[in-house]
Amino acid sequence: MFAMAGRLEKTWIRLGIYMTLFVLVTISVFVISVEIREQLQFRDFLAQFPADKRAEVARSVISPDQSSPELCAYLTQFAMDGSDGLSGNSELLPLILGLIISLLAGLGLAFVLTRMFIRPVASIAEAASMIAAGDLTVRAQILTGNNELANMIANFNQMASSIEDLERERKATAAAISHELRTPLTILNGRLHALCDGVIPPSAAEHRKLLEQTQHLVRLVEDVHTLGLDNAEKLTLYCVESDLAELVRDFAPNYADRALESGVTLVVNVQSARVFADRDRINQIISNLVENALRYAKNGKRVELNVYPETDSAIFEVRDHGAGLPQGMSERIFDPFYRLDQSRSRATGGSGLGLAVVRSLVEQHQGVISAYNHPEGGAVFRVILPLFL
């Protein structure tokens, strides 16, 4: 937006320069016309004298102080005989022609400048009005060339495309959230009705199923809330000096039972790596990555949690021994509600927001997250945080 304003300012500066040049050209043409008129008058004035007197008269006009008494008497007598001197109206024609040419040139230049500057600005104004009315598909008329106006229109159209993409993403996100909420709510509603009607007898197993759906809803709402705060730039971190290895080591036992139920061995291999971070948000990062790994790890395999320092960074890696990531999808998996394939679908229990939340929190800590396939199989999620020195 500020770049577009700067380009518009440059455009008006250029217009001002053009108009200034036009004024200078007009004045120059006028001055030249007057000078030509004076020269013609002087030529006609000299033509009235005999040929042998013209040079002396010309010198006298240029330097009156050097005129001889004889020449002064001659000029006086010449004037008394009825000479027109340097006055006359016949030489006004060049001046009039010069003024007419200047006027026509000014009108032509004004037309060209109006067409050059006003039409593109009017096109942007019309497009902006239609976008404000809700039509996000409209674009300003594209100009050829590489000047400020062409660049300004290109930037405006790019901005309009970004707004259209954001609106499309907003609608898709709203639809995805509605779908994600509907699934557990439908399950809860159906099973609670069945319990109330006596169709399903109350039991610890049934209560556990209802609790799982409730926890799924809580995680989904928390993830949506976290992403909303991040998008609104209102996500607050309460950072303290912490040992990333200690956080991972203390958090891992929370998933021991879950790993046992899935037939997966949870392996923790950590080295001290101190960071300046929000402990609760780091635990959220660990939780989402471990949840993701346990969800896709193969039965009888391991999920490895590694922490180690590297130069000026603290590295946290989570590796599963699952199917790995399809080629070319290592970036898109961090998009909200993006799912790779059926093996990584809603049926596995994920909300589709966990990895998006992880990326958001990592970036809030000035870190970087990446995902890739391990040469020996499985996916590796690698978090790099600044090392606290």
C-alpha cells in the first residue's frame, strides 16, 4: 500500500515536471517570437536608408554615444521627411503565429497528459469501487511499459488478487471448521441420545468414547484460537530461559500409555539445549508433533524424539517410521486443514490444524520448522530454535 502511494506521488511529480516544461516552452516560444519581430523591424528600418549609410546607422542604434554630429543631423532630417522608424504593425504576424503555435502545442500536450495520467487513475478508481462493492474479480486496465503508472496498476491488481485469495481462504477455512466441528458433535449427540433412551447401557468404555470426542473438540477450538491470535498478531509469549531437552524429557511420559496402545515405542534421546521460550507454547509444539507421529507410525515401530544443540541453534526432531511424506508435499502439510491422502485423513483423529499451529508457534519464537523423509523410512519434523547463549 505504501509502495503504491509512493509510486502515485512520483506520478504526480512527473506530471508537475511536464507542466513546468510546457510553461517554459511556451515562454521560450513567446520570447523567440518577440525577438524575431524586433529583428524584422530593425531590418526594415535599416532598409529605408541608403546603402552607404546603413552600417553607420546600425552602429549608432547599438551605441548611441558614439554617433557623430553629422549622422545625428542626417537622422533628424530623415525623420522629418516621414520615416516610419522602428514602429509598425506589419511585423506582428510572427508574434501572432508564435502565440497560436504555443496555444495549439499546449492544448495537444494537455490532451496527451490527460490521457496518460487521468485514464489509468480513473481505471484504478473504478476497480476499487467495484471491489468495495463486493466484486473481488475485477482488475484495473493493464498498461504496457515500465513506468510508475504501469507499476502502480500492476501492484493494485496484485493487491486485488491477494484480497480475493484471502477471501477464498477465509470461506474455505470457515467451511472446514464447520465440517470438523460437525463430526464430533454429531457423534456426541447421537451417543448421548442413545444413552438417554437406554439404547446403549452406560459404561466406562462408553464414557471414555464420549470423553475422546470432547477432547477432540477442545483441541480443535484451542488450535483455531491460537491461529486466530497469530493471524491478528495478538499472540503473546511469556518467554523464560528453559532447557529444551528437559521440556521434552518431562513431557514424553504423558504419551507413554498412548504409545503402548498403538504398539509404538517412544524413544527419547536428548542433549541439553537452552532456549528463551514460552514453556506452555513449547509443550504445545511437542504435543502436536508427537500426536502427529503416533498417529502415523506403523505398529511395532518407534517414534524418536531428539534434542541437541548445533552451532547457535537448538534442534528438536520427531521421527516416525510410517509411510513418509509424498514427494513435493513437505511445505503444504503445514497449511490449515490440508490433508495428504486417505492414510492421513480425519479418520485418524486429526483436526488438520496441528501442524499449522506448530509452524505458527515456531515462527513466533523466531524459529524454523521443516519436514522431510528419512533415508531409512518415515517422516522427520525438524524444529530449529535460537540457542540461548
